[in-house]
Amino acid sequence: MRKIVLLAAAAAALLVSACNTIEGVGRDVSAAGKAVADTAKDAKK
């Protein structure tokens, strides 16, 4: 029983950290997209 509780806690910790990582990647991709869009706007001028 103790092993199951430890494994469940470890799995929960991994899931929480994965959510933070995915959120960070989303912000990075969004920032890169904004930079590309800004560069395209500047090129049109």
C-alpha cells in the first residue's frame, strides 16, 4: 500500500511539472510568433 501511495505522489508531481513546462513552451511559441509577425509588418513598410 505504501508503494502505491509513493508512486501516486510521484506521478502527481510529474503531471504538475509537465503542466508548467507546457505552459512555458506555449509562451515561448507565442513570443516567437509575435516576433515573426512584427518582422513581416516591418518588411511591408
